[in-house]
Amino acid sequence: MLKDIQIGGLRGDLLQVIEPKKTFADVILPEKTRRILADTLIQIEKHRLIFDTWGLGERHTTGTGLVFNFTGPPGTGKTICAEAVANLLVKRLLSVRYSELESCWAGETSKNLVTVFREARQQDMVLFFDEADSIASRRFTTTNLGYERQANQGVNILLKELEYHPGVVIFATNLWTNFDPAFQRRVRTHIVFELPGAREREMIWQAQLHPTKTPLADDVDFHALAERDEMSGGDIKNAVLKAAHMAAAESGLDYQKRIGQRHFEEAVRQVIEAKRVMAQHPYVDDVDAEHGAALLELSTRVQELQQDTESLRGQLEGLRAEMATLGISLPDVTKLKGDDDGNTQH
Ligand SMILES: Nc1ncnc2c1ncn2[C@@H]1O[C@H](COP(=O)(O)OP(=O)(O)O)[C@@H](O)[C@H]1O
Ligand SMILES: [Mg+2]
């Protein structure tokens, strides 16, 4: 259930208050993801016990927030899980499209963030930042070799708010984000949402229908559909709706209409085709999951190598200084020649 609201003059398409209806029963997830989510819920449930009753909140006033990052490709269930978390906590979900907030309100971002956090606190809502990739990575920009800290007021305010916000905050990000280390420190758990395998896809197909009211033809075979095409849960949802439209639009009496396998097959074809076209569009940031994951791995490795290099350089400088005090000078490493066995010669 969506309800548009006006908070502190912010437009309804930037944020929504959601009365949660989805539960974890509506979400099909691999066992591992489900376990991590269950653990997250225990952390939320026991937060009061640990930080109030056991007094640890008085000993540690910062960095104790309930901040979680749901990360994964589009259509993998991040939004419904955020809704399910709020549902379980019997709270409403304040969903903020950060990407939009930032682009539409340049200069106002900081003020709006403060408003959003305050509202979530006062009305005791779970705060959900959807499309939050830019938050996670914005403070850093890649220059030739290193990373340069960029002044970004919005993100600095966000980090500050996170530090003291008492409620649950959930971010949704795509897999290939370079996380700002300061953001990383405030996130208690990163939960990775993966694209579903064939078995999960079959269950998602089933879950998208009404258990009794959706009329299906006898030839419908979700196992075959799930085996044949790799799709996200979001793709499957779109295909189901498309198939229903096709079946409903056919001539004949409504009560005799059924959604058949050919409707589903055609719908799948259209959804896949639409995605292919989108992927060719230069402005689409919807890189497919496989490439996204590879990109993340590469960029993480590059960061690690940069850090290693920095640390080795530091050690070398240290050694050089130490040896200088002893009156020994190190040969310039760039002048050393190595043979094929890696032995160095002068
Ligand atoms: N794991 C899943 N189980 C069941 N349905 C799913 C799943 N993933 C996606 N869906 C369907 O796709 C729709 C879009 O998913 P959503 O939660 O918005 O994905 P994300 O936020 O990761 O982009 C959901 O409303 C749901 O119908
Ligand atoms: Mg979403």
C-alpha cells in the first residue's frame, strides 16, 4: 500500500510512506540470504535489550545504529524485503528515492536529509533509501592513481545522521558500488541479493499469482519456464502481468479466459527483448548482474593493490630513513635489473 505524502515540502514522488503488506512469506530467497536476514531481524529485536537493558548504549553512544545495506542487481527483492522488515516490526516504511532527491534538489539535499531522518524518528518509521548507490560512493572520485576525498555535504550530513539515528535504516544499492569507507563503517550488515536460480525462479513464478483466483490453462508449466530463461524476480513479475494482459485482451467471454503457456512464453520474450534494448541504451545504469559482479571484484582488487602499494612505499621510505641514519644508502630499486628467475643483479 502506497501513500504519497508531503514531508517538509518534499514531493510525493521522492518519498512515500508504505503501510507494509508484504511479508517474508512472499519472498523467495536462497537459504544463505534468508539466514543472514533472520540474523538481522534478531539484531533489531535484541537491540533494546543490549543497548538499553544491558546498558551498553550508555557506554557506547555512537556506531550502534541499526543500519543495513541490501545490495544486488535490480529486481532481486530488496524493496519487498525492506517492506517485510517493516511489517515484522509493525512499523511503516518511509521510502526515499535518494537518486531523485539528489538530482532534483541540488543544494537542498542536506536540508532534506535532515527532514527525512527527523520525520522517521518522530513517526517511528523504518527508513529506506532506495537507489542509494550515489550515497555510498559519492565522496570518492577516482583520479589517476589514488582516491581523492571530495567535499560532499549531502553525504557528510547523511553519515552524521546515521551515527545518531535510533531507528532502523535500510539502503538498497547495486552490486558494483564502491563503498565509501565511512559509510561502510556505519553499516552493520551487508546483505547480498543474488539473481534466482532455476529452482527459485519456479517458486517466484508461482508466488506472482493469486493462489486461487488467477485462471490458468492446463498447459501452464512453470518448471519449463524457469528452466529455460534466466530472469530476475522483477522480470518474472513483469512477465506475469504482461501475460495476464494478453490473455485478458483476447476476444471471448471473460469468465472463460485463461492464461496459457503461450501467453507466458510471449511475455517472457518481450521482457527479455525490452531488457536487451535497454542495455544498449547509453544512459542506462542497469548493467547486467554478471558484469556488475565482475566489475565490483575488479575495482575492489584495484583498491587493494593501491593500498598495498601505498603501504610498501611507506615501508620503503621508513627503511630508507632508518638506513640513512646509519649512513647506508639503499640502491634505487628502479635501477635494479632482474633476470628471468627473479634474481636481481647489480
Ligand atoms: N526473491 C523474490 N521473491 C519473490 N518475488 C520477487 C523476488 N524478487 C523480486 N520479486 C518480484 O519482483 C518485484 C520487484 O522486486 P523488488 O523488491 O522491487 O526488487 P529490487 O528492489 O531488488 O529491485 C517484487 O515486487 C516481486 O513481485
Ligand atoms: Mg527496488
